[in-house]
Amino acid sequence: MSETELARELKTTLGATALEIRQPSRNNIFVTVRPEDVPAAAQTVWDGMKSRFAIVTGIDVPGGIELLYHFVFDDKHTIVTLKTLVAKPFPEIESITPVIPAAEWIEREVHDLLGVTFRHHPRPERLILADDWPEGVYPLRKEFKPKDPNE
């Protein structure tokens, strides 16, 4: 697959912040960044390059929680994903909510389900888990074992 103009622009604009840029298809570009570089990279892609913030997803992988910040370039029909890895057992990263206010709820959801702490988040309270859900138990982590209803 040949590199698109958007991939070249990302290389130029993000510079050394982009540890790796992969384009597995014409409409998907993955940019790996260090956790400490996520807020600045997100601001660059969102505000500087005029993309639309879509969502953050998280995956429990060997070595930690992989966070994927998805941005859409509607005019180019392309999704750009900033990828980073935060270490378990206590994954944490700076919130992008001060830069992109629309990230507030999804960061709260990622915290509820995967236990990622988003530093400087304006409203770090629970979003989807019940108030009596046990602290430190995250239902989308691999080590989570639901209670057997027959016990």
C-alpha cells in the first residue's frame, strides 16, 4: 500500500512524536506515540489538522492497556488512530479532556471498564458501573472473573 498524502502530513506535523506510522489500508492510519505525548499529539491531530474526534478504545494486552484514540478526517474518508500503551497494574495517562472536551465521558467509561486513571480529568467519577461495584475490579480486564450465579 502506498503512503497517502495524509500519512505524509502526519509524519511532518508530528515529527519525532510519532514513533511509528502504519497505513494498513487507504482509509486507516495508525500512529504510535509515547503515553506522555498523547495530549499534544491529540491536540495536533484534532485542532491543528482539523479532524473530528470519534472515540477512545482500550484493550487489555500483554504488558498493559493499549489505548486507541480515533480521529476522523471526513474529507479524506480516513480514520487516524493514535496508539499508546500504559502499564498495568495501575495504568494512568494524562486526560485529553482539557484539550478535547468531548472526551470526558469516554475517558470515564474506559476508567470504569479497564481501570485506566486519566490524570487531571475534570470529573473522574464513575459513569457506567453501579455505585456498589467493588473498587479495583475492572470487567474488561483479562483477570476479571465474574461470579458464578449458581454459587
